[in-house]
Amino acid sequence: MRFKLLRRRLTISAPRMKVRSAMPWPLQWAAAAIVLGFCGAIALWTFELGKGLAGVDNTDKEELEQLRLDAAKLRGDRDRLQSILNTSGSAMLVERSAQERLANQIRVLETENRALREDLGFFEKLMPASGTEAVTIRGLQAEVLSGTQLKWQVLVIQPVKNAPEFRGKLELNVSGTLDGKPWMMGLPGGPQALQFRQYRRLEGMVDLPPQAVVKNVSARVVEGSVSRAQQNVSL
């Protein structure tokens, strides 16, 4: 009988057996929670380790934010400096334009100064040697330019206070040699009309013939058919 029972238990025809855990289910849940928590801790540690290895952490975030703030500040400084440079450039342009205007004014004043000195040279000769002269020629000047033109200038005055108006003509004659022979010519348009009270300055250019050599220039003031004053200058 015992043998049959033993054989039944050891063969296929033995009755089914169920293995039950001796641990109650609350402990099982607690163990599962501990395992899950441990796995989560490992995952979190792995994630933090990965961020550390990748160089991404809170400190880097703070540095990145600070770099962004610094970049924004630098952009602001750049814009401010650019505005200052633009303003300075405009001021420099205005100053350069003012300097150019001053330079032009200085050149104009220098030209006027030279003209005044020339006038002074004429006016210094306004005082005649005696007070008996009615009309006189002062400061006859002549200069040959480039051998083909003659520039002349003459000042005619009445060195008398409250002088009456003078009406006459100015004759200008140029003499010298042409092709080795004596030569003379007057103004191309003839004598110039002359009308003044105290003084009158006349000037002009005369085209010379080729091969002409100017040796003398003479000026004469004529009233009607009467010669009132005459002056010569040699070249």
C-alpha cells in the first residue's frame, strides 16, 4: 500500500501541486517598490552622469545665460559707439567744409590784398610834384606776355580838389622793331574815350605781330585837339 502511494506521487499520475509563497502581498508590493525606486535612482544617476559627461549642468546654464547677457551688453555698447562715430563723422564733415570755406575766403582776401597793393602803388602817385597840373598821367606800366601780347595799365588823375569833369581820349602807342625794321602801332580800336573827375584807371591787352620787339610804350591824354598829358615807359 505504501509502495503504491509512493509510486503515484512519483509518476505522471501523481496529483497536481501548487507552490505558494510564504511572503504576504504587502511585503511583495513593498519589495517591488524598493526595486523600482532603486532602478529609478540608477536611471537618474545615469542621466546626471550623462549630462556631466556632455558638459551640460546648472553651472554651464548659468554661464550660458551670463554670456547671453554679456553679448547683449556688447551689442548695446557697439550700437552706442556706432552712433557716436556717426555723429563724429558728421561733425568732421561739417568742420572740413568750414575749413574749405575759410581757405577759399583766405584766397579771395589774398587776391583782394594784392589788388589793393596795386591800387596803393597807383594812389601813392596821386600827389603831383606841384599843384599847378590839371590832368596828369601817373603809373604807366607795360609788360610783354609770352612775346605775343602786351599788358598795359595807366592811371590818369586831376590833382585838384573839386576838379571839373574831364572829357577826352587816351592814346596808347607801342613802338619797337618788326623784322629788324622800325615799327609802331596804336590801340587796335583807336584811342579810348576818357571821362572822369578825380582819377581814372585804364588797362588792357594788345596782340603783337609775330617777330615784333617792343621797346617803348607811350600814353597821351588828349582833350579835343590839345594834348594835356603824356608819359613814356621803356621795356
